[in-house]
Amino acid sequence: MALFRSQTASLSKYTASPYPFRYHVFLSFRGEDTRKNFTDHLYAALVNAGFHTFRDDSELERGENIKEKLENAIQQSQSSVIVFSKDYTSSRWCLDELVMILQRKRTSDHVVLPVFYDVDPSHVRKQAETLSKVPKYQENQSSEKLNGWRAALREVADLAGMVLQNEADGHESKFIQKIVTVIQDKLGGVPLTHVQEVLQNKLLFITPHLDDAEGKQLNNPTVKAWLNELKEAVYDTQDLLQEIKTEALRRKMEPESGSSTSKVQDLNSSLLSHAFDSTLIYLRVEEVLNRLDSIMEKRKYVLGLEASAGYRVSQTLQSTSLVEDSGVCGRNDEKETLIKLLLSDDEKSNNISVIPIVGMGGIGKTTLARLLYNDVRVEQHFDIQAWACVSEKFDVLRISQQIYESLTLDACNIGNLHLLQSKLKAALKGKMIFIVLDDVWNKNYTEWEVLRRPFQFGAHGSKIIVTTRNQDVARMVGTLEAHYLMPMPEEDGWPLFEKHAFKNAGVGVRAHLGEIGRQIVRKCKGLPLAIKSLAGLLRSKLNVGEWETILNSDLWELPLECDILPSLWLSYMYLPSQLKHCFAYCSIFPKNYVFETSELVYLWKAEDLVQPKKTKTAEEIGQDYFNDLISMSFIQVASSSDKYIMHDLINDLASFVSGEFFSRWEGSDSPNNLSKTRHFSFMSRYCDETDSLEMFEALQQAKHLHTLLQLGPYMRWTFSGKGFYEALPKFQCLRMLKLSGYYIDELPDSINNLKHLQHLDLSYSSIEKLPDTICTLYNLQVLLLVCCTGLTELPANLGRLINLSHLDITKTLKKMPPQMGKLKDLQMLPEFALDKHTAGDNLPELKKLEKLRGRLCISGLEYSSGLEAYILRDKKFLKELVLEWKDPIFFWGGRDSCEEGNNTVEEREVLEKLQPHLNLESLKIRGYRGKMFPVTFPQRACSKILSQSYREISIRQSPIS
């Protein structure tokens, strides 16, 4: 029986009340039979799954009002679970509860679930028949009461219930999990919304503490260890949050499939061990929250860390205009180019011209500006000069004070900006001035305008040089073309290294260590600050062993000894939080790897680092982030203008900030311990059959892997299927899987265990079939199947992938799967193939895909008879459209054997009904054999294209036989 009391676990604070009810579940049972085993475990499972559950308290004193309180509890419950045991009917309290529960069921939507613990329904029916023979009931109960009990027992025995011996092979723990699952289904699922909010809010709270710790980890190994511990806990929290979101998505999708015996649910339950366990979810939430709280508790009392809205550097060393007395190596050509620009007098320009010098941190911008500032020709040309180190905080008053002090050589204590700028105006008016503003970060145009007001009173021909790492700053301030500083050539780098490394060394030492030194200079890849820093480090280490150790070590393994780290570190620390994560992800690329924009944006998207906004897609946000990293010199244009690369030292920085959570498989140098790895990449050239097996065996340590990325040229190569098939189902947290160019015929059905998967790339592989289970990967956003020539069709239930935004089947399929119109979020579909048998059904589905953008090629239009009108009219984001009838080459030299293609009138009607949107930029029509175009097409579409001078319009007609 259940007495008046609802026991509430600590996790109840995360659950939502079942409004308008007080309880989700009323738990009825006979305490003497099951309280200390089965029912206790069932109660805990229900509470841990988020259900407010009413049950008795064995310590509650019994009184006359118990029945009334029990009845109220039943009335206030959304459902009842009745646990039947062998002696259930020996308790009149249990029988009274049963009657009240069934009365509630008859008058409302109250859900009743009978659970037969160590009995079955037939046993309960027997108990109903023999109830009147129980001595204590014969003496003390009326016949009316007995008849009511018997009727209730017979009724409940006929309800659909759960029998222990028939479920889960009699295992109680699995039986309990199934009971909770049934309650979820009947009540509409576990209320997980509040849990998501709790986890999301906790992660938002932690972010500023991560920023503060990152800034202090270089000088404190304890902080670094604490930071890694926190990052790992954050990853685990994100995984749990994603698991909860995925379960909510599954519940949204799978009711559409009907009963529990439906095909989709059968597919999705191939490995129950990986199913969402709602009986433990709240315990897991409490565990991760307690873990985070425990780690955060250390931050203040152990490490002295505080939250930080943004990183701030204290005691930053300001730049000065003074040049090193021993001279500067290199940059002579750049210097002379800029000297000519400074001394020129362009009569068409304003009084003062601004020349930006742009380059990555440590490349020598400030040094070059010093050379210009101190050149005799410059000093003689200008009347007055001033130098100001701007740095990260653009304080107009402070910068103006610096300029005034530089002009007067006296301290400036003027705190009124108006007064100070008036004095500057008076000092500069009518004079030829030269000002250097070093290390400018600010992109606020209003603040820049305020700062430059006094400079406008200088004489014609005055110049300002602005050094910056940011191209956006250069574009904002520059009136003349920016000068982009390139890495120093080796012939200039070696003298710089020599000067600092061998300052007090003899000729013999130089000859002994010269070759190693040159290799170190090459490793610095033209960064003067890196060359100078390493040379200074090696100046006191004049034996071969020590130099070879430096040569063969990572720069970031020596952060305190290497001055290049603060320079690049500063750039990193001032990135916005979202850009920090995106930059760290770049460490998945090996050094000298050339990549495309989309390649990196896809990775960010799979890890939820870019989120769509109302006016921009996730891809457009990712492009903005990519441009920001280019602007900050973290990413550079490669030799081919449409590809990009990272400088080795920037790659080192990315590897340092990403830490042990990113790993690259690079042959013999590959890591041995991958237990903490979340993101993993490997180059094709490092993986033959043997290496592939070794790699996948090592990867099985990475239980929480998010990214499995194959890099390299698109060529088909072999691998160990054994290692792959064994490892893949274990990557339950995997979000990105790229296996381009693999000799792999099929994916295992167990791919449905990868329920977090958002990106799957099998392009250029030998894949012949995709398993139906792929249609249960409801998080999948990107599916790339370019040039998979062995693949003839996609699974019929592909329309269930409602989050799919990119489907690239270029040069792959000859026909589309059914119900493509369900993919409402689809944005990229470069090819839409029609065939003779399905064109009539599939082409109308294209009309429903309103978000398509970029390029679309519709092939097989010879099969499109009876076409619905205006299929393309609403696709305003499409830029390039290709319409293909059968390949024109097929027609040169003879009659067409395709009966469908002979009706040129019908082809003209098809063209008329397609009606692309006027936003189209490029239109190609191939294989069209009509004798004329429709009246409104292509004029309607083409006139817009031609009038706007867009890229191209190519309308090609095939000869008519």
C-alpha cells in the first residue's frame, strides 16, 4: 500500500511539476513483499528519470485520515503503477487503493500500468475468485466490499501490463528500465527541458573562468593542470547535454513511425546497450554538476582565479621608437619602399595620409616602423615626429597624452580631452608631421575619428604609420595602400640569428654550430621575433647536444624561455571566446596542410561552434569567423588563392591551446595515449593496411571521440576493415566522420550508435550501399557522397533526417530517394537526378525545398512529363541553375532513341513550368531540343541576369534530328 508521503530525491530540483497534477506517478505495492528490493529500486529509477512519484513512508504513523489522503494523492497523480506480488491481496489497504485507482481511470485519462512482479495475470484472476474464502475478509468485510475488490482484480488482470518473467529475461534491473520507458511513452516522455537549461547555464557560468585560467597557465603549471581537468569535465557535460537533446529529438521523430514494432524503431534498437537510459539520466546530471562544482571550488582558494569577462594583460611592455644600436638585419627593401612613400607629396591627397603596415605577431612591424622613424631622411623631411604605443586598449585620452609627450618631451598630466586636443592642434598646425601609432587593435571608427582630429591641421604631405595585425583596422584607418609584411627570407634570418646567438662566441664555435643554427632558422619560417628569441636562448648553450634538443623540440614546450609565445599568445587571448574555440580546432590540421574555407567551417559546424542567426546561416557565420582569423593573421592565403594555410608557429599555438584533447596521427610520431582525445585526424599517406589497423586499435582508447577526420588527396586507398568495424560502434559521441577515398563497400548497421553524428563524408569512396539505420541519425546535418560511383541509391527513409542541410551527391546517383520534400532545412543539393520510374513523384518534392541555395543541377528532365507548375519560383537563394535533358553529346550524329525526348512541345512546357527565381545569377540549359523557348522563359529569368551583368548565361540547344 502507499501511505501519505512523497519522497523526493535531491534531483527533484531539476524536474518540472506535472501541471495540473501534483505527481507523475502513484506507486501502489504491498510493502512486506517488495519494499526493500524491487519497489525501492523502481521508485529510485522513476525519480532519477525525473518523475515526481508518490509512495508510502514506512515510518509514517497510521491514522483515521489515511484513506482520504491516499484518495487525494491518486486524484493528484497523472498515472499509477501497481506492483502485484504473491500476497498483494492479503492487504485490504492495497485492495482499497486498487479500487480507487480504477475508479479514477474510468472517469479520466488516468494511466494505469499493472506490473506483475512474481505473479502473472492469471494468478491475479485466481486471487479474485478465492478472495471471499480468506478468513479475515469473511468475518470483517461486507459482500459489497468483497465484490468490489474482486471486480477490480479481474479488471486490472485484463489490462495490458508488464510481467517480470516475460520481460528482459527476468532481470530486474532491465525490467525496471522497461517500466520507466513505458511510463515515458504514456506520459509523453521524461521532462528534460529543465535539465538542459541547468546544464547550459552551468556551462555559461564556467566560460569566463576558462578565459582567466588560460591567461595564467603559462606561468603556473598547477593552473594548467586545473584547466585541463576543467576542460575535460566541460567536454563530458557537453556530451551529456547532447545526449539529452538527441533523446528529445528521437521522441519527436519516432512517434511518426507508429508502433514499437515499426521498421525505424527496430533499426534504432540494434544495440540496446547504447540506448538512452532515462532511469539514470538525473543521477548522471547530478554527477557532472557535482564534478564541475568540485573543480570550480579550487579556482579561488587553491589557484586564486577569478571570473573574467575578457582577458587583460598587465604590465604589457610598450614599444618605443628607439632602434637597437647594433643595427637591424633585413627589411631593407621594405624600408626603402616605405621611405619613398613617406617622402612623396601627392597633391591629390588630404593634408595627412595614413599608411598601414599589416602582419602577424612577431613578424617585425614595430621594428620596421622604428627604422622608418629614425631614418635621417625622414627626420630631415618632417618638422616634428611622435610615437605612440596604442596596444589593446584604445584610450583616446591616453594615446593623445603619449603623442603630446613625444612632441614636447615633457610629461603630460592634462586629463581633459578637449583641452589636450586643443594644445595638440596648436602644436601641429601648419607643420609637416610624422606620427607612428604602433600595435593598433581597435576597429571602432568613431574613436579613430576622434583621435585623428588634431592631425588634420598638419601641413600637406604629413604622414601617419599604423602597425596592426588586423586587416580590418588597416582598411578602416588607411588612406594609402596597406603594406603587408611577409616572413623574412632565410638569407636575412641567418645574420639576425648569428648576431644574437654568437655575440660573444669565437669563430670555432660558429663553425661547429652553424649548420644546426641554420636548421633552427628555417624552422622559424621567417619570423624575426622567433629567430631572435631562440638565438637569445641558445647564446648560453654552446654545445651540440643542447642545440639539437632545441632543434628537435616544440617551441611551446618551452613557453617561459621563448619570447615568441607572449607575442602570439596576446593575439590569441584577445580573440572573442567563440573565435578561441574555432582557432583551437585548427590544430587538427598538420603543419603545412592546405585547406579550403568550407573544410574548416564544416568542422566548426559539426562541433556546434557556429550557430545560425535570424539573418545568417551557420555557414555564413562560419565564413565571418574564418575572415576574422585571416584578418588577425592566424590563417594565411596559400600559394593558390582559393586555399589557405597556417604558419607553423601559429599551428604550434593552436596545438598548445587545444592540448591533449586534439591528436594527429603522423606515422612514427603519433601519440600513444589517446584516452582524452576528442578530435583526431590522420593523413592518408601515413596509413597503409598495417598502419590503419594499428591506428584504429589505438583509437579505441578514445571513448569520447567527437571528430574522426581523414586528410589528404582524394584517392582511394585501402585500410583494415577489421579495425574500423570494431572501433566505429564505440565512438558514441562522434559528431564528425570523414573517410574520403576509402575502399569501403558498406557501413555497418551499428552506425546508428553514432547518434550524435552531424557530419558524414564518404566522398570518393567505393561505398555501394548505405544501411537503413543511417536514417535514425536525426542529428545528421551534412552528408557528402561526391563521386561515389558504386552507390546507386539512398535509403528510402532519408526524409526522416530532418536536420540535414547539406546533401552532395555530385556524380553519384541516377535517381533520388522518395519524400525528399521532408528535408525542410536542406540548403545545399548540387544535383537532383531524375529517372524514368520515379521522376513523376520526385520532382514535385523539389518544390518543397525552399531553402536551397548556391548551385542546383536538375538532370534527367526528359522524364518530367506532367510537371507541376512553378517548382523553382520560390527558391530565391539559388544563384546557379543547370537544367539538363539527356547529354547533348548523345545526340550528335543521329536520331534519339529515347522516346520521351522526341516531344519538343512537352520540353518547352517543362521549361515554362520550372520558372526560376529572378535572383538567379547563372543559368545553363543543356540538351534542350525544343525549336523555341517559352514566351516567358528564358526571357523572364535571363533578362534579369543580363541586365545585372552577372557571371554567365549559357543556353545550349541540341540539334533536332
